[in-house]
Amino acid sequence: MRSGAKVAIVGGVFAVVAGGVGYGAYNVYSGLTGGNTDSTTTSATQEIKTGPLSADEIDKAAKDFLAGWADGDDGATVAQLTNDPTAAAPVIDGYRDQAHVTRAVITPGPAVGAKVPFTVKATVTFGGESKPWAYSSELTVVRGLTTGRPLVEWAPSVIHPKLTDTTHLETSEAKVPPIKAVDRDGVALTKEKYPSLASVLDQLRERYGADAGGSPGVELSLKSDGDSVPGQTLLTLAKGEEGTLRTTLDANVQAAAEQAVKKFSEASVAAVKPSTGEILAVANNRKDGFNAAMLGKQAPGSTMKIVTAAMLMEKGLADANRPAECPPTAMYQGRTFQNLDGFSIQGGTFAQSFARSCNTAFIKLIDDTHDDSALKNEAEQVFGIGLDNWKTGIASFDGSVPSAVGGEAAAQYIGQGTVQMNVLNMASITATAKNGTFKQPIIVPRSLDDRALATAARSLPYSVAQQLRDMMRLTATSGTAANAMSGLGGDKGAKTGSAEVDGQATSNSWFTGFQNDVAAAAVVQSGGHGGDAAGPVVAAVLAAG
């Protein structure tokens, strides 16, 4: 135990009372103070226990670890109370040496099976600044494979719930000043009011904070070990001066997006202005905090038919008013494709097949393209997809339509197979259809850093763009998107999609649409038909725009 520290055990709360030093030590097992009970070896004559852990074993292992953790002198010793000492030791030491935690009060709750929840009330001190820090976590006790001892199952999240194998806690002067991010009209955007923007705001601060006019403060942050991902501030010890950063976002549209995705367990939505490419909203409802709206990679289902239809019409293989076969099933190079519930359209047009999302109408036209790269070329050259050159202002994925042949190429035509998109990609595709020319999505003005924005090789021919918009309008008024879009006025169009996923009983729900100068797209995991789940999300966002 470090000199000057005393231990207090009060009402089950294991508290360190410091006398002359900041970081104390305690060991609550058997009411003793000092170090950890040595149980790192098993005697040759001692029987190795097996079978389920007893309540007493779970209680002892948890309390030994929690007490040892607060010792603060030797992470290697405390790590011996886990089932992975090599990985645990540096994380435990880092709690003191990098996070600069100088006092801890840990309160364990009742065990639930082998899991023991606990709360931590700590004090962080750095550069003459000191602040309280409280959070909750949990540990799991397991039986050692070789010793039979009760041990804490090691995971960095034991120390803090947001810690992973590739992150660490660090208290220091911030690398960049804090920012006050505002929307296009000057409305403040905060993590508290717009939770989906948490990672977005962190990235904006990391990239543009130094030039926004503020000054740095002192913060405890969750940082990537490789330092390639912006740190997440967990505690501010001394506030810096905020610099103002204007974004392209619209607070009203963002608020609508936040509310819309909350209706589903896992959903994402994005909205852009077709005339400029400005991003109006990005929102996700996910437990992991991942910005799937901009970084996700999934098959987009029949929303991809926007690109496929444009390609077929550019090649003269289809026309909105030209007859198009739509049988219940169609085969291409040994692979059978079918329509939802086996429907067919007798004597219909290509526009009607698009509006009702007839898969077979598209599959039957593949041979006539005589080019396995036709869809990939259309996506890249017209819609700006798949070139890995978007510079939105933060990290984003540009979509991908890889080269494919045979049945895999056919699957791409209807948004399955190897096509990879996120909702920002699909919102951009819809924006290109509405505008006629690709405008790369941006979340901060280009003038902020003079970055080179991506461009497409060519625009949609006027007649093709007009037909594509008309088919989307038909879909929104009398096709598969009619119910979702019924409450919207103005110039509106849409496309639905359902993407099948291996091992997933229900398909992902996709929907994309436009209303006047706003385009939006959404995906709901396991949401089923596009119009049922993702459709109302998009409609709510368009209504706010």
C-alpha cells in the first residue's frame, strides 16, 4: 500500500480515504487491508475445483478484484485475479497513469448469476484540475481452465464500459479546441439534443477544431490506440473556449430523423439537397454508436433499380412506356429469380414494373446489355458511386458495385449480391435522379478547407432523367411506395427495396424518395418490405424538409 493511504470499509462501500496522497488502496476481502491474497498458484496436492461457481466464490473473486484494482500500485498483481493477466495489467495501470484517476469508491451490486454490476465514483486530477467522474460497469466471474480458481473474465469493458481492445483512457490537454457546431441557420447542434450526431461532432472537432477559433481545455477521453479515430470526451476537467463551426445540417430535419429512427431497434436515415449535395441529416438508432448512415455497407435491395433502370434506358433497352415482360420467375445462367409472392404483370410497361418492383422484368433484360460491367460503369460514371473519392468532411463510404458475372451480376441488377451501399449513398443516388447531375454529399462547406469534391464523368441524358423521375413519381403515387408517401405533397417520387440477408429470417427494409429539393433514404434491419418500415422513416424526414 502506498504510504499515507488508509482504507475505510463503510456499509459495503469500498472507499479509499487518502491522507497526503491522491490515489489510495484497499482490500476488502475478510476485512483486511494491504495487498491481494496470493492465489495465483495451485498446490500439487490441492484438488482443482470444477463445476459451477458457488455464490461465495463469485463474491470473493469480484471483491478481491475490485479492491485490488483500487490499489493503484501494481496492475500486474491485480491482473492475476483475471483469466488474462497479460492483457489486463496495462489497462489497469493505465487507469492511474494515463487516465489520472486519483481516488475511487466502488460499490458492487447483487450478483446476477456470475455477473456482478458495480458503480464507480472516481476523481480525476491533471494539471492542477480535479473533477469527479462516475459510471457503472460489470464483471463476470469464471472458473480458471487450468487452476479451477474463480477469476474475473477479462475484458477492457470491466474497467469502463466503452473500453475495447483497441482503445484506452487518457487525460490530457485536448489536441484541438472544442467546437460549437451549428446548422445551416446557426442553430446549435449538441450530442445531448441530437444523440446520432455524437460521432459526427467528434470527427468535426478533430478535423476542424484547430481552425474554428477556440482554445483547448483539459479532458478525459476515450482514444484509439492507433490514434486514427477521433477521441470521445468522457469528462471535461477544464473547459476550453469553443470555436464556431457551421455545417450543412438542418436542425429541424435532423430532429425529425432522430425521432423517426427511434421507432425501430436498428435503423439509419440520411437526407441531402439534390441541387447542392448538402447533407441535411444523418441519424442512427444503434446500440454500438456506429455511424451506419455514412459508413454502413449493405445490399440495398430494389432501391438499386434506380441505377439499373437508368443504365437500361441509356442503352436503349428499356423505356418508361415500352412493354416489359414481368413473369412470376425468371432464370439467368442457372439462377432463378422471383417476384414477391410470385406476382406477375400482364401486358405492363417498364414504368409499371419499376413501380411494383418487378424483379423479373429487370433480370430478363440482362443478356441484351452484352456487358457485365454495365451496372458498375453506370454507378461510377453517372451516380458517382464506388470510386472511393468522396470528401464529405468526415469519414464516409462511397458505395461499391464490384465487377461481377453470371448469376452474381444478375443479383446486382436488383440490389442483391455484392452491391454495397449505405443510406447516404442511396439518398445521393436519388438526389442524382432528381437533379440529373451528381453532387457529392458534404456535411461542411467546401470553402472551409478547399478540399476537392468528387464529380461524375457525365450527367444523365435529359430524356432518361425525366423518365426516371416520372417512374419514381408513379411509384410514390400508385406503386409500392404509395402508402408511405401519401401524406406528402409537392413534387415527390420514391423507390422501395427489401434486401435478403443470409441467416436473417426477415429481409432488411429499404426506402428512398424525394420531395421537392430534399432526397432521403432509410434502412431498417429486419424490417421487411421497404414501404412498411423504412418508408415512414423517409416520409417523416421529407416532411420536415
